[in-house]
Amino acid sequence: MSHCLSALGVEHVVIERGQVAERWRTQSWDSLGLLTPNWMTRLPGFQYEGSDPDGFMSIPDLIALFDRYAARSRAPVIPNTSVVAVEPVERRFRVVTDRGTWLADSVVIATGYSDLPAVPAAGDKLPASVTQVVPKDYRRSSQLPPGGVLVVGASSTGVQLADEIQQSGRQVTLAVGRHLRLPRRYRGRDILWWLDQLGVLSQPIETVHSIEISRHQPSLQLVGRPDHSSLDIGMLQDRGVQLTGRVRAINGFEVTLADDLIASAAAADLKMAEILTRIDRYIGLVGMETDDAEPFRPTWPSATDAPERLDLKAEGIKTVVWATGYRRAYPWLRVPVLDESGEIVHDGGFTTQFGLYVLGMNFQRRRNSSFIDGVGADAWTIAEHIGRSMVGTRVA
Ligand SMILES: Cc1cc2nc3c(=O)[nH]c(=O)nc-3n(C[C@H](O)[C@H](O)[C@H](O)COP(=O)(O)OP(=O)(O)OC[C@H]3O[C@@H](n4cnc5c(N)ncnc54)[C@H](O)[C@@H]3O)c2cc1C
């Protein structure tokens, strides 16, 4: 956003409660790598040009990249400064921080889609002797108390953590909900290369049947590892992970599970088969030379023996990892733009309050709006609107 505003000559500041790339500095686990290949690290005025375009960036390398990008863009970042209130005053906004107040004609909220962990209320029913961990606080398996681990959620985070913890020698049980299974590579190319070619990632909101349904799709079940391997629930079961359906209820050590594992696995298999068929058709249409299609191994047969109850005490499970996604909260936003669930109501990033925008939301304007690769296009749209409608920022 700052890069685009600068390019358009709009005076601005970037207020950040920590440092540039704060979330990546303080809320990533040690083994995390980007799940998007390096060539997808595209930002306004920046394109990855290193020697490993198909590799997956480590988080320390990503932080260094954001530092360089901010410096090169001369982004006027004010670090270690938390916004504590944004309120309308006449036709502007008063932005109150713990280190001073600004008056701004426009405000772009870029506090992130993956802001806070979304932990089901059932978590409150677990006994205090069971440790609960959310991904932002997880660093490595050795930090967990000895014993078995229940990982809840099988999207990108859940499968990575289940695999890592199981490989460290503990028994993992994985409660699987809806997920979007994808192979890492297909017919000789990264799966995201194909989705990029097909225009799936940059698909605009106007072309989807229901934006509400699309915004609630699970995230991609992908991992970025040096060997470009895939990870799915069938592989996890082969490695000894016990699979179950969704967590329905918790009462002390007793966890009730839904009888939906086959349905979730079969739905993910079907969706993946549909995507691969689209790729096959595209290859046929453009007449590309590619590798042969890999054999398709469905995951639903791994789902047939799921228990309906789990006694955490009897199973020796001492930790529950909630890989159940994210929510957002804006307690500092004193502008009436939130719906009853506390989400910002917006149309492609434009709120109903003139001059107030949001950036980085899931499927904000395109499917990849909350990805590094997609946020730039949305930032340009909003920056151009700001450029047309405002004159600058003044210190109060
Ligand atoms: C585990 C995980 C893996 C991911 N992997 C990928 C990937 O491989 N590729 C990809 O493209 N995307 C990935 N993403 C998505 C990723 O979140 C986005 O791509 C992108 O980094 C989000 O950037 P952002 O600036 O919108 O939000 P954030 O990175 O969340 O930044 C928001 C910033 O706002 C600051 N802030 C919040 N509240 C306040 C306040 N009140 N006052 C001042 N500052 C405040 C925070 O400190 C933070 O620095 C991943 C996300 C997660 C959670």
C-alpha cells in the first residue's frame, strides 16, 4: 500500500505496532516455509529474481526481503506504535496511537486476515491439565509437554504440525474437517503454476457464483518443502497419525467426534480430481508437452476406521493444537462499519465510510487477495482511489 501511495505522490505514514513483517517475526513456527513458490513473491515494483524461483522461502529470508522492500520503497514506517482508536472527526479520521495522534483524510486498515486464532468454544471445556496451543504460539514439538497430541484442523497448518509432531516421536491424532486437498506438483509443474496459468488465483469476485461461499472456502492444504513433496491425510495415516472426524463437543477429557471423516475426505478427493481435470483439459487445449499425470490416490479409504469418541486421559493426550483458522477483531475501530460478527463490511476493500478502506482480506477483490502475490493489485486500486480523493495527512 505504501509503495503504491508513494508512486502516486500521496503523503502517508505506516503505523506498525512492532516491526516490518511483525507477524512473520513473532508468530511463525521454526520449520515454516512459504507454501507459495518464490516466483509468486510478487509485490508492487518487486519480482523475485533469485536463483531458485521454484523453491519455498524460509521465514528469515522472507523477513529480510520485506525489510529490503520497505527500505527500497522508502516506506515511512513508524514502528513500535499501536493504533488504539480510529474515529471519524468531521470529514476526516482521528487516529490515536500510544505514541501520538494523527488526523488523516483516509485510513487503510491492513491489520491482516490471519489476525487472531479462531478457537472453537469447546476449548473452554477442556481440563486445565490439557495444554492448549494455537499455531501463532507453536515453535517446535519439543516445547509441548510429553505425551500424545490432538491436532484439530487439517488445512495447511494442521497437516504440517501433525506431521512434524508425529515425526518427533509422539502419537498424533488429527481431527479432520473440510479441507482443500492439492498435490504439490502435477505433470511436472508446481500446482500453483497451473492455477496461475488457469487464472484461478486471480479470479475476480464478480465472476464467482457466491462471494460469501467462496470467502468461506478452507485454505489450500499445501506445504512448501525443499523436496516439493505433497502432504495429505492419507500420507499422515501411513506415518502413524490417527485420523478422526471433526471435534463436535468436549466435556472434560471426553471428546465427541463427528461421523464425517469419509465425507470430508471424499469431498476433498473429488474437488482435487476436478481441479486436475481442468488442468488436463487446459493442457489438451493449448497442446502443451508435459509429464504424464501421476496416479491419483484417493484419501477417503484412509477414513474408514475413525473413532466417534476420544478419551484424552486413556489415550495419553496431553496437548490440543487448534489449527482451526483465524478471526479478526477491531476493538480500536470506532467507525460503524462492522457487521454483527465483528467483520468489516466492505465492497472490494471500500467500506461504507468514505475514506476508510481495508486491505489483505480473504478474496477481497480476487481469490489471491490475502496472498503476498495478490495484495498488490488490490493496493493499486485503493491507492488510486485515495489519490483521486485526498490531499494528504497532517499531524494533529
Ligand atoms: C501460517 C501462515 C502461512 C502463510 N503462508 C503464506 C504463503 O506461503 N504465501 C502467501 O502469499 N501468503 C501466506 N500466508 C498469508 C499471509 O498472511 C499473507 O500473505 C500476508 O503476509 C499478510 O500480510 P498483511 O500485511 O495483510 O497482514 P499481517 O502480516 O498480519 O500484518 C498486519 C500487521 O498489522 C500490525 N497491527 C495489527 N494491529 C495493529 C494495531 N492496532 N496498531 C498497529 N499495528 C497493528 C501487525 O503487527 C502486523 O504487522 C500465510 C499466513 C499464515 C498465517
